Amino acid sequence: PKIKDMDTYITKWWKWWKGINPVWCKQSGSEQLTMEGSGDWDTLHITGANSTLSVLVSLWFWREHISNTSPTLQSWNEAVKDINW
């Protein structure tokens, strides 16, 4: 399937990704996730149809729909960096 509205897809992806991250990764009053500290990662241990594999598949799907010169490539790179942390 084709992504009809890339901006909406990106906004929803980040909301979903932030929602499944541990509370300690979320900075108070900020939209950004923190890449420091430590804590329990159990919230990312998702099984079933919406498993953590969904994170990788959704990133692959996103990347397949943007060009190397797309302004949304930066957001995709940030997402990849974040899931690698």
C-alpha cells in the first residue's frame, strides 16, 4: 500500500513509538525521548501481532516511500538512531 499523507504517517509513527517507550525515556515537558539513563525496558517487550518486529517493519515501510532527497529523510534517520539506542 501507498502512504497517502507522509506527514500524518510520521506524526502517528512518532506518537506510537513514544507511547511504547518506557516512562523514564520521556523528558518532562518535551516531545523528545532521552538517550541517556537506564531503567526497565519491559514496555518494549511486545508479543503478538504488534510485536517489536512492527517497529522495524514500520521503519522499512516508511523508508520505502521516501527518496534520498526527501525532507522527511531526516525524521526517518532520527527514528533509526532512536531505536538503535
